Amino acid sequence: MWVRIPPAAPIPPVLDIVCRASPPDASLCIDPRDVSDMYAYLLGLYLGDGMLTLAPRRVWRLRIVLDQRYPQVIERCQLAIAEVAYRSAGTIRKPGCFEVYSNWKHWLCVFPQHGVGAKHLRPIELAEWQESVVKAHPNELIRGLVHSDGCRSLNRVRRPLRDGVREYVYPRYFFSNRSPDLLRLFATTCARIGVDTRPDGPHMISVARRDSVAFLDTFIGPKR
């Protein structure tokens, strides 16, 4: 008995991006449809304190330098690398910091912002698929940017009044970077989730409104 079997449905493309590895291998590259909130976090770390350098055998090395005072940030960076690239991340101790690193030939595909020279001296724009990830996980991008080039600090104010000097303390968040594109990315992503920002000099953005600080505290808080 013969049974007519319809042709199989066409296999959807693995990638929505062009594999930039050498040689290209789409089957092992990143698929933007599979990336999670951890990619948005890792993107924030990379844009703030990360870089790509060539390693032997046409492999790229992701290098992110983080303050040694915050072991939980270092651990979360390693977890993000493991989730995005399915490989472990090593650390190298340096004066006052740790360099978290991982070798993978597709890091160039993951971070198309890589280029010649410092980030603040060249345009930094997100690819279309990165924009989609950031829109889906804005909190994690902000967390990554703050964990790399930002902080939560206590602002102390002294005001002379008729009955004496009044002192009070309130928390603030800062993001500092020399790249106008990254400052803009931080501010627009904050605005997307209702967090009010203000410029604080040419290379810094502050978050000082009580409700905005309280909201950032729900998913960032002090570095640890």
C-alpha cells in the first residue's frame, strides 16, 4: 500500500543576522530569537567595560574588566557569558580588578559594535535585532550599564536654616561614560521604563528622583 507523503515544511532560517565569524558557521552562531535577558545584561557590561581582541586560530576573546570589590557582579558576568555562548568564562586578576574572559569565534556576531579605536571616538548603534532584545529586557541593559560604568551612591546635603544647619542624605544613581551614544542609550532606555534622568556634566547622567531611584533599587541596588 502506497501512501503519498507531503513534502516537509521548509526549515526556517537559523539566524536573523549575518554570521561574521571566519569561517562563517550559522549552525553554531547566535540566534537572536533564543537570546534571553542575560544577553541584554552582558551587552550593558560589554558596552561599558568590555572589548574584543583576536585570539589564536581565528577566535575572538571577549574581555570585560570589573572591579574586584564586587564579586557578585563578576559572578553574574560569568553566568551571562555561559548562557549566551554556552561556554565557561575565566578570570585574570589584575591590580584592583578582574578581567573576565571567554574565547568564541562568534563574539564578533554577538557584539557588532566592535571596531577600531575607543568606543567614545566612534559611533555606537544597536543592530535591529539588538534593539528588539533591549525593548524586551530594558531593565537588564540598564543593570549591565550601571554595573560597568555606573554606581549607586548617597548624596549628602547641608543646608543652613534659621534654626541651624539641616543635613540629610538621599540615594542617587549615576552612569558615566565619554561616549555620547552610550549616554543617550542609557537615558532613552531609562525613559522607556519610566525612570527620570538628568545630565550631570558632559559625561554623566544621574537618577535622583525618589520614585525613579526606588524603582531602580528593585532590580539593581548597591553593587556587591
